[in-house]
Amino acid sequence: MIKIVALDDNEIHLSLIEQALVGPDAVWDEPVELEKFRTSLELLIHLKKSDVDCVILDRNLPDIPGDLVLKWVRENSSQSTAVLILTSVENEEDVVSLLSAGADEYLTKPFHPQELLIRAQRLIKLYRLKFGQRSVEQVMYKEALPQAEKVSKREIEGFVFDDFTLTVSIGGHSVKLSDREYRLAKYFFSNIGVNLSRKEIVRAVYFKESEDNERSITSHVHLIREKLNLTLENGWIIRPIYGFGYRLNKLISQE
């Protein structure tokens, strides 16, 4: 049984979380139990009595701020509890603050239900592979880890993409990427030489179309170009296509 708790003072948001995680389109490998809370105090009382696999936590709450709840969870709950933060603000300082405080993932509002489901499933799987389940199934997961890691990896033109760790390895050197950077990089490498529209990129990387997501493509392209050294000197170039999108090209040596 997978146990998830969600905290949000907005009933509509709680309903969206419920629809995403246990609605008709949510597919899990085992039964899922979701408990919803409107106040931080109610959640903390529950967590004092029960271990859970994942906490989905809103930041802006009327009684105890989400940042303090996160701090309590990290200091008092099981180390095998994943934490996903819902926030209405996305900037570098905000993200660094969340991750430094112990959040595993963050998702900006309004969120796409399918994206929340995918992120929650991945976090729970990663935590169970790392710490084991609180049951006799722990041994089975440990034995499955090498195979799971193998399946999660894909090599494209010398770049090894690892879906579990969100890393890209080049010549033995691993580069850690953020969730969106990783999806963008893998999408480009899965479509080398193909003209990709901004709308296609948004759907593949952000799951939902918005002006904010279209604007952030430029910054994410810049980041993966730098982190993966996709430069002319290394035989790669991400070409902007004016008024359309981008294309990743592998340059052919003239030697």
C-alpha cells in the first residue's frame, strides 16, 4: 500500500491533487491511499502517528507556513518519506530555498494533473529503491535495483541518459540536471536534426502550454548548452529557428 498525504488550504487544489493521484486516469502498480488536509496542524498530528511514502505540501498556509512544515517533516518523519512542494512562485532563489530545506521536487501552480502523477510516482519509486519499503518487499526491491538502473539508462551519440538520477554522462563524467533540463536535453537528443517547434517542446518538457513556459525555454536551452558543453568545438550546436523553435545538430568533421 502506497500512502500519500496532501496539504492545501484550497479545496479546489485538493480535489485536483486527488484527481491526479487516485482518479480514473491514475495508474499505479499497487493500491494507493490518499489523505487530504486543510491545515498544517492536522497534517502534523497525522504524521506523528503514521509513516507515509510521500507528502505533497502547499507553501502558503494560514496556520503554519509550508516551509516550517517541511522542516518538521525532515527532522521528525521517516527518512524514506518523499516531499513534493506546490508553489505559486518559480525563481532561482525560491527553488534553492526549497531544495536546501529538504524538498525533493517542486511543482508550480497551476499544475497539470499528469505531471503531478508522474513526479509523485518517480519520487516514491526512487525512495523505495534507495531506502526499501517498510515491509517484506524490501529485499525484492534491493534485488531489482541493478536491473531497474540498467533499464533507466539510454545512450544516444555517446551521451548516457539516466532517468532515475536525472544525470547525463559523457566520457565517464556525469552531469546532474534539473527535471526540466533533463527532459529538454533528452527530447533534443531523441530528435537530432529535427526542427522542433516551441509548442512541441513545451508539451514535451512542461506538459502544459503557457506564455511563462514558452519564455522559460530560452533559459533552459542556455543551461543545457552550458552544462553538456554543446558547442561547436565539441561538434554540437542547438540552432534557434526564428519564429519557430530549435534544432539540435551534430556537426560532421571535415577531416
